[in-house]
Amino acid sequence: MGIPETITELLEPVVATLDVELLDVEWNGNSLRIVVDRQRQDGDDVDKSNGVTTSELQAVNRLISPILDQHDPIPGRYTLEVSSPGVERKLAKPEHFVRAVGEEVIVKMIPDSSPRRVRGVLSAFDESSEMLTISAVEVDGVDQSDPEDVEIELMHVQKARTSFNWGPGPKPGKSASKSKKNSGSASPPSHTQLKKEAQ
């Protein structure tokens, strides 16, 4: 069992006591990133504005730090980062796709698959067959005039992430820099991060 799997098994039930959900554990050799979000109950609507708060991230940080120190799953010094997933996040595990139902996603398939790339709303994810159903608005770079359902087996997915529409691009004849300066669209929100040097 690798470091991310070991830490997931160790921390998942612990962070659940704070009504937050452990979404992902990333380890790059000197930095450990713990991604959490507010628990979503079955039937909850997707609401990106109702995510985990800074105080909740701080609570998670205070809770897991002594546990990591006690169990010492990573030898040596490393940086601990506790963060929210942000509006665009990678999807890799079945539970990630379950949570993303109702959101816009971009899915890239493994080579020799057809189609290779699909963008649209993830309308369903069947956990038993691990089958995604996407109401596709773009297939292999071609816009679909009428969204069509595309079914994809999870085993054929190479990369997937949620997608957020940051607003319209620059108008024809306008430079990107001028359009950005005068645009009313919001800048990408940054997710909160807490860092701690672990022994």
C-alpha cells in the first residue's frame, strides 16, 4: 500500500467526525496535500458556493497533525497542506464521479478510444458497472448543437476533471488583455491552503 492509500485509510474516518469528507491525498516526495470538502448527502444539489470554510480547514489541520505525528506514515520532514478542492478538481476514483454528478466535466479517454475527449454535464455514474453518462456539448472538439448522451467506462478514462465556465472570451476585434481588463467576469477563486512543517 502506497503513502496516499495508507494516509487515506488513516484519516478518512477521522475527518468525517468534523462533517467534512476526505476527497484526495497527494504525495510528491516532500509535500503532503490533503483535499477535503463539506460532506454532501444523497440528493444534495451541487452548490460550489457552499464549500468548506477556512475555519473548517483549520479544524481539520489541528485534528490530523497530531495523528500524523503519532503514526508517522512518512519518514523525515515534509510540508502538510490542507485545502479545499476548488471549482475545478481532478476526478479519478469512483467516489469522485459520484460526487460530481450534476457538474460539468471534461473527460479524456485512453488512446484508441472513440471518442477521445468529451465535455458536458455528468448526468449519471453507475457504481456497479463504473459507467459514466455524460450529456455531451462537445465531442472531440466539435460542439454538439443538441447535447447527446455519451456512455464511458471508467476503465477507459485517462484523465477527468470538473470544469467551470469562467465567462465569455474576448469579443472579435478586441485584444485579450483589453477584454480581460474591462470584463465583468470574476477571476478564478483560489482555494484556501494551510501549511505546516511536519517532523
